[in-house]
Amino acid sequence: MKLNTELNIADPDAFYERLIETHAGLTDAQSLALNAKAVALLSDLIGDEKVLQEAAGIAAEGLAADNRPEYDAKLLLLLANHAGDIAQLARMLDQARATVI
């Protein structure tokens, strides 16, 4: 399977708004932890090593090796788009947030 980089979320604006809302009220450290947990949950959901490697490569493009926050954010968006199911993504964001607060 190949990473789907074509728009795959029915309402990407709603997903992005939901993602921003999920971070509301969190400290910087909690937001970073939320992104890392969301990436882990999405990786588990997708489960295809080739897709995950491709997404990781794209996320790392143009970033300094120590820019983990931006890498995680890009990887999260790539994997969320690949997964595409807004209801499933919302549940995953809720689960990720619950683990960091």
C-alpha cells in the first residue's frame, strides 16, 4: 500500500478545527505529548510499515534533526489524511488527549 497524499478527509476544515480544539487549554508539554500519542495511535491504526515509513520520510523533509514538534505535527496530519475517517480520527484525538491530562 502507498501513503494517500490526496485529500482523503471529507471535511478537512472540520478535522483541523477539531485538532485545534483538542489542544485547547493544554500546556506546551501536554500538546507535544498529545501529538506524539496521536501519531502512535494512528500508526497502530494504519499498521502498514511501508506507509508509515513513507509518511515519516515526507514529514522529515526540510526539517532539522532536532525539530521533533514540527515533525510530529506534520506526521500526524499525513497519517490522519491517510486514515481519512473523521469519526475514527475524532475518537483517536479524544483518546490521545485523555492520556495527557
